[in-house]
Amino acid sequence: MKATYRFAFCLFAVLAVGFGATSLSSRERPAPAPAKAQKTAQKSTTAPTANQSQVDRGKYLVENVGMCEECHTPRDSNGNLDESRRLQGAAIWIMPVHPMTNWAMRAPAIAGLPGFTDAEAETVLEQGIGPNGLPIQPPMHVYHMAPADAQAIVAYLRSMPDTYPRD
Ligand code: HEC
């Protein structure tokens, strides 16, 4: 009789702890719905249905982290960025201290991502490999971006008007 009670008590204790842990962990977990939605958005590499927050994040990364405009936006005669032609391709105005044979003299238009698939642009940003399968030429940086960041940038660039071909 006593043993049965003890068993029942143990069973109750185990269940109680188990239940407590489950409810605790479910309380700690962030709201599942938005997390799921974000995952789906990040996964789609072809024709992404970019949401506004992804585009905003891409804009922030382009303008404040990657500093893409420094090379991909043309400059006026005073050397200032010509904001009316943002990311529409530009001549490279910086030169290496030591001559390099593979130095690119032009940064292509990336507004609207003309001529690139999303996957190609992501490979450039994640691995520094161009659409031709060759390493990207300096002074373009070999970025090792996380896929979510590369996808946000692609979403932002795609949201810009495609003005290719330019000067
Ligand atoms: C320091 C100058 C510089 C900066 C900063 C820069 N780029 Fe570039 N980018 C270039 C040059 C030069 C090329 C051409 C490289 C080549 O021909 O291989 C290029 C090429 C590219 C290409 C095309 C690759 C190809 O094979 O044609 C993409 C896409 C690109 N850049 C995106 C970006 C993005 C996005 C950023 C910001 C996160 C950025 N770049 C920042 C200079 C730069």
C-alpha cells in the first residue's frame, strides 16, 4: 500500500516537473508565427516575395555597412556622390598603391540588379564569386555575408528602378 502511494507520488512529481518545464519553455520561446514567416521569406532565393522590413534592412546594409555607393554610384565634378544616379554604375576612382593586374576600372550598375539572377548576386556577396564563376575583381570586396543579409540586400536592390544601361 505504502509503496503504491510512493509510486503514485513519484509519478505525480515527474508529471508536475515535466508540465512545469514545458510551460516554462513555451513561455520563453518567442512568438512562433513571425519567426516562421521570416524563415520562409529568407529561404526563397528565386523571385523572393520581399517584405518591407527585409527591404529596409537591405537598404541599411547597403548604405551604412557595405558602403556600396562609394564605388557603385557615380560622382559629380566635385567628387561628391551623384544621388540622382544611386548605384547606377561608376568608374573606379581609387587606385592601388601597388599596381594590380586584376584591378577593375568600373563598378557595374546594381540598382535593380540588371543582368543578375538573385542567386548570382547572393553568391557575389556571400563568396566573392562572380556570375562567370571567377573570383570578383578588386576593389570589389570579397564579402562573406550571412545568407539572410545577402538576401536582404538583393531584395533592396531589386526594389530600386533598373536604369541599365548607363554611362
Ligand atoms: C571599393 C569599391 C566597391 C564597393 C564598396 C562595392 N563594390 Fe561591388 N563592385 C566593385 C567593382 C570594381 C566591381 C566589378 C568587379 C569585377 O568586374 O569583377 C563590383 C561588382 C559588383 C557586383 C557584380 C559582380 C560581377 O561579376 O559583375 C555586384 C553584384 C556588386 N558589386 C555588389 C556590391 C554591393 C551589394 C556592395 C555593397 C554591399 C558593393 N558591391 C560594394 C566595387 C565595389
